[in-house]
Amino acid sequence: MTFIILYPKNIYHFCAAMKAVKPENVEVCYHCGENCETEIRFDEKTFCCEGCKTVYSLLSENNLCNYYNLNQTPGVSLNKEINNSKFAYLDDEQIRRKLLNFNDGNLSSVTFYIPQIHCSSCIFLLENLYRLKQGILRSNVNFLKREVNLTFQNNILSLRQVVEALAQIGYEPKINLNDLQRKEKNQHLQRYYTKIGVAFFAFGNIMLLSFPEYLGIDIIQESSFRKFFGYLNFALALPVLFYSAEEFFTSAWNAAKEKTLNMDVPIALGIVAMFIRSCYEIFSHTGAGYFDTLASLVLLMLIGRLFQNKTYDTLSFERDYQSYFPIAVTVLNTGEERSVPLTKIVVGNRLLIRNQELIPVDGILLKGNGNIDYSFVTGEATPIAKQSGDLIFAGGKHLGSAIEIEVTKDVSHSYLTQLWNNSIFQKQEQQNISSLASKMSRWFTPIVLFIAIAAAIFWWNKDVSRAINAFTSVLIITCPCALALSSPFTLGNVLRLLNRSGIHLKNTFTIEKLAQIRSIVFDKTGTLTNTKNARIEFVAEGESLSEDELSLIKSLVFHSSHPLSKKVYEHLKEISKFNTNDFKEIEGKGIEGFVNENSIKIGSKRFLVGDKNTDNSEVSDFRHASKVYVGINGNVRGFFLIKNEYRKGFGTLMQLLRERFYVFVLSGDNDAERNFLKQHVNEENLAFHHQPQDKLNYIKNLQQQGKSVMMIGDGLNDAGALKQADVGLVIADDINNFSPACDGIVEAEQFEKLNALMQFSKDGVRVIKMSFAISILYNLAGVALAIPGTMSPIVAAIIMPLSSVTIILFTTLGAVFYGKKRGF
């Protein structure tokens, strides 16, 4: 291999790397850290330009100077003028419409990619934008993707003004008009390529200059070339130290300021120790130093970091499970209704959205009057009225009579997933295995430092070179990152395998909570029962219903998304329907409205006649059946008898679950099925006549008894109970009944796998614990090899990233093994 020492074409790269080294007696900007060619003094601080001074002044006026306490000179240089007309294109309505996630005329939501995001100070500043700019309501930063999601008021700010405000403080969004779909960006890896290039260049040249030392050539040893080569090696090591290794020092310094110790602290100390020792030998002419080892160490560490990041990007679990988002929607095609998965929805499709259904895609309202609840998007619970021709944004929930919309934009699974993980619906986190890993990582570093210092002290009087080797090798070979990687990679793989099998969980934390569950509460109708295959007949009280009366009933149930309403609608599919006015759905009771000036009420008998004891006194001759009563103009005309079929595998599943969990069943119906259900569930764990609030209180009562509770429902009348439970799962048939209050959606065909899901969640935690054990054994073995001082730091640098790769492979294979064992 041949290396070039310092040919002219390499000078540019060398000088670029040397920019990280600040010349002496040159003031640096308090805001961005750049050299100040023209000093601007303000508030006893120095700034490189008016822009940086303005940002500091703005932060100071709003009591946000903690921004500077989180990181040293965290700002972005503003030593350039912002062209006021640069963002004029954002006033164009078509471009604005493509960029916005949501716009109801009052509030807008937009997501920007901001490549300048690089530290905790950036997050602090961007998430406090509402204090800097009137009209911005909230902002959330995704650090890994370098994205910020903003919600702002249209009557105060335009999209252009929002972007100008970001540019003013040094965070100009990168908006590519040829890529408005926001494809995955990999710019965060680019910095590694540059730093690796600088480190490789320095390493190669330092090795070339060190060949005389390697070969023991006496003539060089005694000549002035030895000193000259030593000084050149020192110069080549500077960009490696100050540029290539910069992230290790920055991370260690930030941890020190926070009075914590992270995994980069021992690495930074090892590099500094090697550099100081090498400088001493070079300038005292007592040796050749370890600059070759230092450069190779940084090079290998950076390659290891790059490989880890690439591996993590490849296994991006968030992207995986977005593609499995399980909502289906009703598409109208020449008057016929078809249930179609979101992945098949295309621009131009005509969608039917019933009461309480989520609007999964942007569209134009074609028919009906919309009443859209956008609380999932904005946090504002007040419904917004929409009329024919109005634009409707994805993420809203329709309340009222069914509407028809035409799709105007492709489905964004990432946007829907973002809504699902909205902080509005987050539950209080408890102690979990991920936090255990964080705690282990925190005490890991102090122990490593103690061992490294002890090893150096032990060898110092015997062999200084060996002491340095022992010190640096211990610091480098030991690594807590395997601990940190265990949980996200294991649970991420479990999440991915479950998604492929039709079980869609909100996030990895849900898996940890599943492993802690001891009590399972089922809603009955639509959860344990399968209304799709149920048999239905009408039992009249008095005269039979006329065809016109059947049309009145069909017209009302058409607007409801409840499974029993859908069953009645399917039963009357050959009957014509009329327009409906004043449609209302009373949760847990029934539906009502006016059809052709007739008052129609459909639901429980209690809902129709108002007698609270009616259902309790009923004598039911029907087993496995639900009754849906019909009232026309105040007269009860009879009821639809829907003979339920319990889902396939119900009996076996209940038997398996009862062996390991407390199982409860709640129902809003009467107790006609008590005798059947008590064969599968303890009778004292059965509860009937429970309205939505009763279900929520039931969950609360179990939690107050110290039980960790999972609620399994249909997502329609049990949103409160799903949110209250430690874990809430929805059993989803082919309907658009998604509720952000739930933690997971189980496709109806996977009902039998609920017990396997509970076992697989425990298997995932087991894999994490095993990977913890492997990581600890690796570190103990590494310390044992490093303490004698015979291991080269280069070998340690090679082994260290291999440990992380080993953990990644182990957790992936472990998850796959247990997944196959459980049928996923």
C-alpha cells in the first residue's frame, strides 16, 4: 500500500480539517463558536455578526438563555444576510397545500427537515419556538430524523413567516420542491464519511513516516529526520484529534456538564492520554509516540459508529410498522361498497366515512355535512363543520351522518403513525427494562474509569508504556453500548414480527408493558363475538314491518359504524334508503334521527323506553344473541335478533389464558349468555349492563387492587377503558374503527394468537436479559485481557464495535427464534 505524504491536492482536505483548531488570541462567537473577524460586543459577550447577536438578544428577552447552558456555542452561524424574497414561493397556494400536513382555516400543521439540528440545545430552542414567535402553538422535534413538527395559527402567521422565523434563528428548513413526499434522508451519515476520510489520510501518512521506527533503521534514528518526522506526525494527528474525534469529546463534555458519565467519556480519556503521551515523547525526543495508534483508533471507532448507524437505519422499526398500519376504509365504486386496505387507496377514489370513523387521507367533501374532530392532530376537541367542496385533512374523526370524500393525496402512513404516538395519548411510563439499561450504563462508566486508573497505577513504576497500554485498552475495549442496544433492537424485532402477523403495536414500550400484565379484561360484543357471520332475524312486537319501515331503519343504521348497526344494514341490503337528518349516536345506548320526517330510534330497549329496569327484568329465550330494538315515532316495533358466533378458537384461548392470568368479561348487553360464558370464565369475573363509563370504572377498580390490566375491546364504545388500562388492544374486523387511545390493533383473524402474543412479549424481555448477560461477560473478559497491558489499543478498538454487532445479531436471531416458536 502506498501513501502520499502531503501532495498539493491533499492540502485542501488537510486545511479543512485544521479549521477545527482555533488560533490563539482570536475571539470566538458566543452563539455559534465561529472565529470573529469583526467583533461585535453585546451584553459583555462577543458575536461574529449581527445575526448571532440578534438571536442571543431574542433568547435573552424570552428567558431562554438555558440554550447556552446545555452545550458550548450551540448556535448555527448567521454570518450571512437572509434574503426576504427567498421564501416568496411559499405564498403560492399549491405549494403551501402540498407542504402542510393539516389546515382547517384556523390552525395549520407542517413538518420540516432541518439539517442544522445537532444537539440538545437545538431541541430546547426549537421546542420553545412558541415563546419566541407569536402564532406558533407547539413544536415537536424528532432528533434522529432532524425534523420538527409545528402547529401554528393561520390568522397570525403564514407558512412563509414560519420558515423565515426558523431561518432567522439559524434553523432554515431544507425544502426540496422535487421531493415533497419527504423521502428518508441520510445526511446524518455524511459527516462520518468526511471524518473517516480525514482520519484515514492522517493514519496512512503517519504510518509511512513511522516506517523507520517500525524497521529499526539506525541511520534514521540518529539523524535529524527522526525529529522532523515526529513533528510531521504531530501535525497530522491534530486534525484527527480536533476534527475526526470531535464527536467523542463533544459527547463527553456534554455529559460532564450534566454531571453524568456516558460511554464516550472513557473513549475521550483514552484518546487524550495517548495524545499527551505521544506529545511528551516527540518533544522530549525520548520516543516516537503513539500517533499512528491514535489515528488508527479514531478511524476504527468512526467506522464502527458508521456501521452501527447503517445497521440501525436498515432495521428502522418505525418505518417497518408504518407499512403495516391496519386501517381499512370503505370505497364506493359505481354505488357498491367495498372494504379496501389503505395501501390500495389511490387519488380519485371515493370513500364513505361513517360516524366515529377516522379520515385516513386528505380529500374533498363530495356529499353530506362533515363534523370533524381534529383533536388527534391539534389537541383541540371542538369539532369543525365542513360542507360540500371543502378540503378535509387526514387524521380527523367524523362525527355525525355518513359523508363521502374524494381522495386528493396519497396515504401517509408515517403521518398516521405520528398521530397514534401523539403525546396526548401517551400513558404514564413505569419502571421498565429500558430504564434498567440506562441505569446500568450510568454506573458502568465510573467502574471502568476506576479499573483503568488502577491498572495504570499498578504498571506505572514497572513499565510506563505498559501502563499507558493498560489504561487506554481498558477504556476502549469496555463498552456499555451493547447494554443500550439490547432493548431497542430486541423489542424492535419483536414489533416487526408481530406486525407481519397482523398484530400492530404502537411502540416498543407496549411490549414491555404486555410482559407485566396479570389481568385481562374483554369486551364481549364485537370482541369475543364475530358479528360478520352472525345470523339475524326480526322479531316483531305486533304487526310486521312494511318495506317502507325497513327503508327507514336501513337509512338510519347506514350512518353508524357499530358492528351491530353494520349487521342490520347488511341484512337490509336489498331495501332502498332515504336521506337522514339530525343523526346522533349515543355511546353505549343506540342511534336516533329523522328519516322522511319519521323519528327513528334503534338500540337497547332501555334506550327506547327509558325504563332503567327493563333489560334486567327481561326473560331471554335466546342464547348467544344480541337484541337491537327498533322504535318508530315513539312505538317499539320489535327487535332484530342477532345470533352471535364466538370467534374461532374462543374456548381454547380462554382456557390457555386462565392458566396464567385473571380473565374478566364485560358486556353492555343483558346476562342472557351468563350460563355459557361461566363455562369459560369464573362467574364472579363476568359483568353485564356495563355502559362505557362503567367499563372505565371497572378497570380503575382492578388497578386500585394492584393489578396490571389489559383491556381488549372493539375501539368503539370503550375508548375510555382502553386509555385507562395499562395496555389497550383493539380487535379489528374490516372496519375503520381505529382509536388512538389504544396501544395496539389485532386483526380479527389473529384473535387466537392473543396467548402467543403474551408469551412472545415475555420472550422478548428474556432475550434482553440474556443479551445483558452476554454484554457483561464480554466486558469482564475484555477487562481481564486489557489489564496486563499487553493488548494494543488498536486491537481493543477492533473488538469494541464487534461487541455491538454481536449483540445486534444475537437480539435479532433471538427474536426470530422465539417468534417462530410462538407462530409469528
